[in-house]
Amino acid sequence: MAAQRLFAVRGVDGVSVQEIVTAAGQRNNGSVHYHFGGKDALVRELVADGARTINQTRLRMLADLETGTEPFGLRDVVEALVKPVLEIRRPDGTLDLTYLRFVTNVQLNHRPLLREALDSKLNTGYRRCLDLIRSRADDWLPQVPAPLLDQRISFTGIYANAILSAREAHLAGDDSGRLWTPANSVVNVIDSLVAVLESEPSSGAIQLLSD
């Protein structure tokens, strides 16, 4: 949708209703209110549409891990967090190269609106991933105290959104840098996110827990 691309490139606050109407080939500002109930309602609908697809894919990946005959580990769960976002597609089957940047902007600047759109039902796969990491921390991350792990899980989500938004911009042609040219770039992203969770805490970080 034209509105989602505008939001992805310029942010929700940087796009007027008139610009949305023009980009969509409409003539009347009231069409946004008629079809969606206003800009906030349009944002909620766009968030929900993409989140629903990502959540379904993520839940399928987790079900395959949990019902499979092979043991799975931390990296598999991180892949379940990342890969569904990379594979989201438009109704015509092409890759959606605006959704992640759009959602990242909403998360940074309109977090209550994002929570309303997800309605605690469209991110169940995401929450399940985090629950798995926490519940298996004794086996997967015994070196990381629980308070630090909670922080690292949040950091991982923030880092992933920022890194993958940069990749999305490159694929969309909005960034001509060469960072994403190597074929191993996505694997390297997943490596780095796993490392955020697994790295040995510094003595300083441990000390500050008791202060």
C-alpha cells in the first residue's frame, strides 16, 4: 500500500492525510476516514495485516521445532524470530520491502498504537520465542544472570529491528550501500543476535547487579 511506503520512508508523523490520499490516487481527504476511520486506524490496520502473517509463520516454525525428532537450541529460536520477518510478502506474492521500517517507526514513536494494533493476539509467536529462551536459560545461557538476560532479550529485539530495517531499505533501493551485498549477510545477522544473548557478562555488569 502506498501509505505504508510513505510511513516506512518518512515516519507516521511525517506523512499527512493529503499525501496518503494523493499517493493512493484518491481525490478526497475524507476517503481515509471513510475507509479506515482516520490515520491512526489506518496505521493499526497496516500493522495488524503484516503482524498476522509473521505470527502465523513464526508459530509454524516453533511447532516444527517442538514436535520434531531432533533437539533444537537457541539459534533455532532466534531464526524463528528473524526469518518470518524476512519472508513477509504482499498480496501479489512479491516481498514486502516497507513493513519492517514502518513498524519500527511505530514502535519507536507510537508504542501505545502498536500495542493496540497487536492486541496481544498477533505477537503470540514472538512471546513464545522469548518464553522458550527464558525457560531454557539454565541449559542455553547458564552464564547470564536472569536480570541481564531480560535486558539482552529486549536489546536483541531492538537490534534486530534496526539491522533488518537497514537491510529492507537496501533491498527496496532506498540505500545504495554495500553492507548487504555478501550472500552471508543474513546468517551473519543471526550470528550476531545469538552472540548478544550468549556473550559472557563483564565483571562490571555482574558487579552492578549487586549495587
